[in-house]
Amino acid sequence: MAITRRSVVSTPHSDSADTPRKTGWQVRSSVADAVRVAVEEGAARSQNEFVERALVEALRDLRRRRVFSAYAAAALDDAFMDDMQAVSASYDPTSGDGLGSRE
């Protein structure tokens, strides 16, 4: 079975093609108990919803760290930075278009 990359959904089950699937993950008893208590206290409508939200948040954080790491690597690449500065400089003549004079 091929794994496809898809962005993490912003809300649980917002995509009708992205149906729930039972997983075989295990967590420590203390974690399961804490999730149950959090749901009983109103943190989510169900344990499934609580866990899914936590996983989506962790996946977003992972993606954010990957993107920032790529930015940091690009900033160390002299050729890339030269290209970016050239692109930025090419927009300099148009940066004031449509603003009118400030007299």
C-alpha cells in the first residue's frame, strides 16, 4: 500500500474521504487515564477527539520545524541567497507603484 502525503486537516473529519481508522497504538496507562479525566472535565467530546487533536497539533509542529530547518539551510546557501537578493532587487522599481506622491 502506497503512503500519500496530505496536509493535516484543520478539524477532525472535515474531509469526507478521510474517514476514521482504528489503529493499534498503545500508550501508558497513566496517559490513557489522564486523557479520560481530561475528557470527563470537558476538554473534548470524546477520547478519540482529544487524542486526534493532540496528534494533529504534534504533526503541525513537526512540519513547522521541518520548514524552519529548510529555511535555515537555505539561508546558509550563498547561491540561493544571491538569487533571492536578485529577485528582491528586481521588485525595487515597483515597490512604490500606486502609492502616489507624498507631497
